[in-house]
Amino acid sequence: MIQDSTWILRAQGYKATRPRRLVLEVLQQSKKPLSPYDIQRVLQRQGKHLNHVTIYRTLDLLCRLNLAHKLLSSGGFVKCSLEAAQGCHRFMVCQHCGAIREFTDQRLCQEENTFARNLGFYTQYHLSEFSGLCSRCYRKQPQPGKQKWSSE
């Protein structure tokens, strides 16, 4: 919820400014990753205006506070759905329908840190994304001999 995000902003010493609230609202309402220009277009359709530089800066702050994430595969931004969850946030992205599932696993994060340290590397943060088919699209994929995806 936007209220939770604004509380986190304030708790970290930041103001819940109008641009920050607007960007959070757009991300909250979106079902897909958005670029800064996508966010600007959504706001313009609503009769609101933010320049792209403000949107980029806002997204940078939201990502640093774990309130939003940038997806590696698309470069688009999504609102964090696991704000208080501990561990490194990860994503599974369906290549067919674009569905995104965010998850966190503290044990996986620790194992990756151990793996890196064994190679003489000390991590500051992790970026990881799984790409494939969600269970719904996997069940609908074409059977041998069929050429098209099912629409149901």
C-alpha cells in the first residue's frame, strides 16, 4: 500500500513529496514494469505532470529504499510487493504473459554471499531474475503438432 511506503520514506528521513507519492501510485496500479517515460505518460493521461528527471530521481530513491525494483530483463520498474521481507528480493518473469512474481529467501541470499566469499568476493547487493513460464502459461503451451498458444 502507498501508506506503508510513505511511512517507510518518513522513517528513513525522507519526505513523502507529491512526486514520490505519484510515482508510487502509478507503480502500485500497474500490472507490468514501467519505464520512467511510461510513468510520465500515465501521469499525463491523469492530467498530472512530472518531468522525466524527477521521475528518474524518484525511482532511484525508491529502489535504494527497497520500495521499488528495476527488472533486469525489461529495464522497467515495479513497486516492491514484499517491503518488510528480509533477504534479497528476486523475481520470476513469465516470458509469455509477462506475469511477475516477487519473492525473497534469506537462506539463498546467505548461500550466495558464502559462494562469493569463497571466490574472494564480498557482495554489497544481489540482482537475480528467473525467466520462463508461469504455471498458467506452462499448462497452455502448445502440444507437439500444435502451432499456436491457447487463448484460455
